[in-house]
Amino acid sequence: MIELLVVVAIMGFVMRLTVTSYGNYQVEVQQSNGREFAQEIISLQAVYYSENQIYTNDLTDLGYSAPFKSSPPYYTAALEACPGPETLYHCAQVKLTPNPGEGYPNTLVITANTRSVWTETP
């Protein structure tokens, strides 16, 4: 009987480790998805700039339709001019915000701009 209790305890411990590791993996996948989505938008901004000599703050100009969510829908995107005295003639940034109810609470807010400055905040 003692042997059975020891085996059950060991199995419970292994299962707990597995579930925790899977949760961490899911967070990493979602953050990677967000980084790829931000990079895609920044690349489209570069194309838009080469054609119009200004960046856009409207994702529909880049071919997206509302709502502006990544696929799978972990993040919602918004475009804006970079902070400070910058204008859309100089710099644009995309801010990805985690969608409530989608994914895990540790998913980051990702901000990237056309000058290759990236920030990720919890």
C-alpha cells in the first residue's frame, strides 16, 4: 500500500511539472506570435512609406480590416506616431495589446517602431 502511495505522489508531481511547463510554453508562443505580427506591420509600414513618403496611423491603409487582431487573436494592434516631437513623416510605431480573455495573463504589451526600437512590458 505504501508503494502505491509513493507511485501516486510521484505521478502527481510529474503531472504538475508538465502542466506548468505547458503553460509557460503557451505564453512563449503567444509572445512570439505578437512579435511576428508587429514585424509584419512594421514591414508593411516601410512599403507604405516608400510609396507615400509618410507613415500611416491607419491599419486599413496597410491592408488590414477591423478589428485589428493577430491570428490567433491574442493581440489587438494600434498605429501611432512615435512619442516626442516625431511626426508620421519621421517615425511610426505599432502597439500590440493583449486581448482580454484570450491567452494567458503574462502576455506582454509589445511596442515596435520604424526605427527598430522594440519594447515589451508586462
